[in-house]
Amino acid sequence: MTRKKLGIFLSTGIFLTISLGLKAQDNATHISTNDIMTVFEHLGETIDQQVRVVDIGDDINVAVGILRRVGTRTEGEAINAILHHRVTEVYYVLSGSGVLVTGGEESNPREFPADNISVLELIGPSGSRSTLDGQVQTISAGDIVVIPAGVPHGFRHIQEQITYLSIRVDPDQTLPINYLHPSLQ
């Protein structure tokens, strides 16, 4: 990941915040490349780690996480997708590529338990679905994808791996306010 890529991504986050008409904090929150890389190095077997959650005012949080997924392939048309009921995600792909499927006809809904650690710390109230006939797009390093709350999404195919930052806009403050990854404390 280069500083230029990170700068583009953070600039996009600022643009989204302004364009959504959100009231900003009195001060900016800096998340350094070093912070992101430290959390990335602590991913281990998990695929998703929150770096920081910030209260930006008007009862809205913005979370920054880093995710890494390794090679997968889904046979057939249907995929297992996740959807977040209240949290919008913005992906910025740092490396690798994958075939992302969003939307589509949903079946087999399953809600995640409210006490699930991912629900409490990463994604807010969420569930999984089988989806069919969604929008299929290959995403790769440098791409940005905005996934509104309620839109199912999942990967059909990841060649080797894909690593991406996720900005999560949390309008109901379901994610822990002022969270900082333990490796940064």
C-alpha cells in the first residue's frame, strides 16, 4: 500500500462525509499508514479487523477496518452474501482482485446473533443470504466500491487474495464509539 493510495482513499472518505451533509467533529482523526499496517499484521486467521471507530457528530460513527480474503471460488450462479442492515461500507482495494457480486434475488435469509462479536465490533446488525442474478464486477487494486446498507454482497471468485480498507458509515452508532484496535493502544 502506498501513501498516495491511502491519501486518495481518505480524500474519498472526506468527500463522502461532506456530500452526506454530516456534521464534522471539532478536530480531525488521523489514522496513519503505520496504524493500518500494524492492524494488518495482526489479522492472523481473521479476515476483518477494525482499526478505529470515530464519533463524527450527529450520532454517527465512521469506522475504518482492513480486510483480507484469500482465494475462493463459488460454483454455479448463487453466492452466499452478507448484508448489513444499518451500516454502509466503502471499499478501497489495496491489492489483489476478486469478482464481487452485489444485490440480486435473495433467498435463505439468516440473521447473525445480536451478541456475535462481528455484529458488536465490526458490522452492526447483519445477516447472510443466498443471492442470484446480482451485479457482477471484477474489482482490483485502486478501485472503490460503495455498498449501501441493506445491499447483499459477496465474492464469487478471488484469484489468490484481495486486501481492502473498509470505511463503515454507521448512522445509528451500533459500532463501539472511539474504538481503537488493541495493537494500537
